[in-house]
Amino acid sequence: MLSVALLSAITVQEQVHTVPAFSEQELYPGGQATARRVARRTFIHPAGNVPTIQQLDFWDGFSFFRDPWVASPAITKDRDGLGPLFNARSCKTCHNDGGRGRLAKEGELASPALLFRLLKKNTWGVDAHYGGQLQPNAVRLSHPKLLKPVLAEGNVRVRYETIEGYYPDGTAYSLIKPSYQIEQLGYGALESDTVISARYAPAVYGMGLLDAISEQDLFAQQDIADKDQDGISAKYNLVTNLNTERRSIGRFGFKGLHATLEQQIAGAFVNDIGITNPFFKQETCTKVQHACRSAASIDPKGTLDIPKKLHDLTTYMGQILAVPKARDLLSPQAQQGRTLFYQLQCDTCHTPSYTTQKDYPVAALQGQKIYPYTDLALHDMGEGLADQGMENLAQGSEWRTPPLWGIGLQQRVQGYQAFLHDGRARTIEEAILWHGGEAQQTKLQFMSLNINERNALIYFLKQI
């Protein structure tokens, strides 16, 4: 039963969300492509409906996700091309076992799983000296073209401030707010109007199914002017689809910077590992990074660090990386939490389900009823989570709604957990308490629940 405080809050809004009948399809959030089992040590599984012979390509692609890259020139031609500047040597470093990497503790240097975007304050642009992302590592090369060594761009030290608070029923809670100090800058000071934005590498399972949602279904949810007056203004970041050269919905990245999964993987290759590819053919060296530019010119002109054939394999691996099964959704506690999820209108942004396109290029992902719990849209999350930067149409306080499927498995599979775009939330409960802006009313309603109701909602989220 809902608490009196929650009922009052819903009455003020003059609407109660309909709670849809439970469907057993919710137990398989990736439809037929859901992983066949829930493993205890990894999220790396091919989609459950992919024939064995096609899984060979999945595992070939996985090798480019897992294995470290080395600087070129090297004997390992399929794995050379690292840098000259980079954040990590492999995808797996940041996306541990297909999930999220381990974060730094108080006072430590940031781990590779936490990237730092360099943005211009309140306008679309990047730092002239360092580009759009701080890269803490550089290759060490001995080559006639290199008159000076390549310098890393810098490191970031992480600090946390504890914020104490109380629920209306008197239950105490604490949050931690991160702050970041840049050290050992290699190319002079950042520009005065540059701001840094932390990005905690997300789990990568289910990305192909998100890629397979039609733009028509997504645009149907856009409500920038809040015409339905529900307090929620879903907005899509529009970016260039590098395959079609047309403006498309940016559905990948915390600000929605990439239109397709293929493009997202290409962006990660070049920005995070320094691997040029069919989408991004130039290294990220800026004009003042002369040794970086010299190192980048060592490879024969026109060659790519990862050619299209191998990039396609890596993309295919990402497309059919399976979503884990839901767990204890049929229990009374999970069903109570599910009811609260809808009554608090969490589904307004965390859209429960879609049916994927019937003409998506990967047959296993076509026409699947999926339950990702996201609208993939930008929402104002309040000043507490704002970064003051701007990326395409995304303002500083706007973040793309993340999918919720599988979030309750982080601790079980990886032995640690963290949530939100910068990993500041140590639990799902803390992630909810950081919601502000458009989600402020829903957060207050959550806080007005009694402890059993709060636990039921969180238990439901851990099962989906």
C-alpha cells in the first residue's frame, strides 16, 4: 500500500500512472536475443538466438575488445597503432567483462574507467591545447622522425565530499560528491573557459538492441515544450550520422553524441585508444602537440590502425552482446516495486519497452520485444549533476536516460558497483537521490515512501 505522503504528492499532480499488467516477456529483456544464462563473472555472452556458426565472428570481434593494443610499427600488425595519446590499451580496461570498470578511491588518480571530456563553458567547443578529451598516457617510441618524446596530457586526482541527509521518516542517508584536480599537464594550462566533465564508461551489453530501435519510435517520445504538462521535456541530441551524412538521433554516449553503435565504437577507438578507423581517420593530436603529430605520421599515409573488416567484427560483437535475463520479478516484493515504478512515473523517462526494427541489419535483433527502460532522450537532471559544458544540443544539466536492464548485477558479476554518468552513486538508492531538475518531483515522491516501499522499488530495479 502507498504511504499517505506519496498519495498526497500524486494527488497534487492530478494524475496516477496506469500500471500495465505484468508480462512474462519482461523476464527476457532482450527478447529472443537475451543471454541464455546469468553468469557470475562476466557479461560477455552472444545473443541467445544467434546460431553457433555466427558466434565465431562474435568471438573474433571480442578479441579486438579484449586484447591490448601496442604502438606501431610492430610485428603484431592486427593489434598495432596504439596512441600516440590514449586513455587505455584495450576496450576491456574500461568496460570490465562487458560491465563497468573499477573507480579510484579518495585521493587517488582517476582509473582508466573514468574519462574526462574537455568542453567549453556554455558553448559547443573543445580545448584548443588538449582537444575534447584528456588522455593521461602516451606511447614511447624510438624513431628517426621523433625529435622529442610524446608527452601525456595529464592526470586527474579524485576527491569526494560527503553530503548527509534524511528521509521524511527520519532515516539517514549519505551521498558523495566528486571533485577533480588536474595534475601534470603536458601542454600548458587549459583555456580559461574550459570545463571538465567526468564520464564513467558504461556497461556495453544490449547496445545492438538499442541501435535497432526505430527513430520514429524515439521521436514519438520527444516533448521539448512539455505539451502534455507532465513536467518532463524529452529532447533528442541531433548529430551527424557518418554513414548517411544526415542528422540523426544521438542515442549513444551520456550526452547522445553518436547516432549508431558502429560510430560509437569508432569514436571510442580513436579517442580512448588512439586507433584510427574507417569513421575517424586522423589521430586526435592538437596543433600544439608536435611530437604527437610526428608520431602519428610514422604509419604509411592512408593506412588505418583498424581496417573496415576488423572494425566490422568488433561492431558485430557489440551488436549481439547479450542482455542478461531478469531475475526474481515474480516475487511479491518485486511486483510491489514494479507497481511503485509506474505510480511514481519513473517510466516517463525510463520507457520500459520497444519492438525493434524488422529490417535491422542483424537478423537476430529484428522484431524483438525488449525492455531496456530508457527513452534514450536528454533530460534536465538539475544543477547537482550539471557539468556546465555543451555538446551539440545537450546543455550542461542535460543527460541521456541510461538503460536500466542488468544494473542489479554489477555487484554480483564484478564484485563492485557504481552508478550515474560519473560513478558517484555507490548504490541504486543514491542514484535516485541525485535526481533533480525534471526528476525532482519523482525523487521527492520516492523519499516520501516508507522504508519497505523504498526497498521494494530498489529490489525491482535490481531484478530487471
